[in-house]
Amino acid sequence: MIKILLLAGGFSAESEVSKRSGSNVEKALVAAGYEVDNCDPKTISESELINKINSSEVVFPVLHGEWGEDGTLQTILEYQNAKFVGSDSKSSKLCINKQLMREIAVQNNIKIAEGTVFSKREYLESKIINTNHVVKPVVGGSSIDTFIVNNNYKSQKQDILNAFDKFKKMIVEELIVGIEITVGILGNKPLPVIEIIPPSNENFDYENKYNGETQEICPPINVSKETQIKAQELTLKIHKLFGCRDMSRTDFIVKPDQELVLLDVNTIPGLTKQSLLPNAAYSAGYDMPNLVDALVKMALNR
């Protein structure tokens, strides 16, 4: 029986989501016939972690955010010559940094919202605070510390300023109005497009991602088939351009004129029961055990 080291939890603000992903993946791996050691690296020493890595045949990281998704863990795994699921350290470092991702997108003529990295003082002195805009960490995920400012600046001002105190610098970008979609990649194949419809008059924020109240429509009902195909093609281009492997998930806004605007690229997307990538994979014929089995085999065959 093949032994899998499953890493979940970790050190980031997304640790609770990671644990939920880990629980879901563990059940699926066991159902697929693997022996699983589900470990939170936050609870053990680095030497213990390395021993676990070296005594496993494949490492399956589901550590979202910093340390697990920013290339730190991947660098350790590469140094140990371990076989592991997901993108390598270089791709991970690129995709988690929204400013680097933005620069690569612009260089390759991929439409992305206009944005700038601001300090708190620069933000308060800018004209953008009088417009609809988005404030988010340069490095982060799961919509944590992300603020969609849409005629509600005063009610969010203190939370936004607290986030600037926490991160020192934040990305501030124009708010693009349209339909949010996401496209997953499994191997080198795009999965079906999912349309994301938050509760009425709300945003797809951290709470609405995991409370079960957001509609995830597959196939989309408000996006043309032609645009869905373009989104799949563009997602595969981004997956390859950014050096992702095994899986990724890319989020877009579809503007009223059907133009696609890149929001984010995820190298370790959520794998909870509510998460988008497993739902897209299910629509493509992969239940959760099939999905994790396919990912493990990709790692084994490298």
C-alpha cells in the first residue's frame, strides 16, 4: 500500500480551511486505497517533518497560504528529492504574490484590474478611496483581509486601516463589475467552468465561500458557451505560463461585454466539500477519490 504524507493546517491565516481540506482529502485517499499520515506541520519539529517526508512515497500538501503555498514547503520537499502533489517552489512563489502575478499577466497581454501597491498613508491620500475599489494583501488567499469597497467605505474604513497596519502594504485595485467565474485545471486539461453567485447584495468573501449560501453553477447560466471556452483556453495558458502543475484554479470576472479579467491564480485550491475545484472535477466525472488518486499518480510518475 502506497504511503501518503498529507500536510494540512499549518501556520497561515488559512489554517482552519486547510484542516477542512485535509479531512476531505484524507477520507478520499483512504477510499482510493492509500495509507495516509495526516500531519499538521505546525505541531512537529522540522526534523520530525523531514523524517516523515523521507518515510513517505508521496507528499500531498493542502496547506493554503503562506509557508504551504508560497514555495517555502516546496523548497524543503525539493531539497529532500520528495515526490509531491502540486506546483514547484518557483511557480508557488509567483502565483501567491499578487503583484508578481499582475506583472506577468500584463507582460503577456492578459487583462487584469488596474492596481497599485500602497502603504496606508498612500492609500489615505489617494483619490481611489472615493471610488469603488478592492483592497487585498499582496500575499494571501481565501479572501481573508480582502475588502470590496462598493459605496461602503465608511463602514469598512477601520478594518481596512487595521489590515494596512498588519501587512504594511496592500494592493488597491479598481472594482470590476461583472460575473465571477472560476476554471480549474487537472493535469493539463481544463475542467468545466463554474459561475459563482453570492447571496443577494453580498460578495464572495471568506464567510460566503464556506457557509453554503453561495451558488456555484456548473455549467454557468449567465455566461455564453463561447466565453466559457475562451475562459478554459485562457486558464490553460495561465497554468502553463506560470509553471503550475497537477492542478490549479484561476478566477475571473466576466464583464458585460464578455471580456475576461483575471482575478487570481491558486496553486493549492481549496479541497473541502464546499470547494470549487472538487465541484468542477465532479462535473467532469471525477468523484473525490478519483480526483486525489489522479493527483497522486501525477506525482508518482514524475
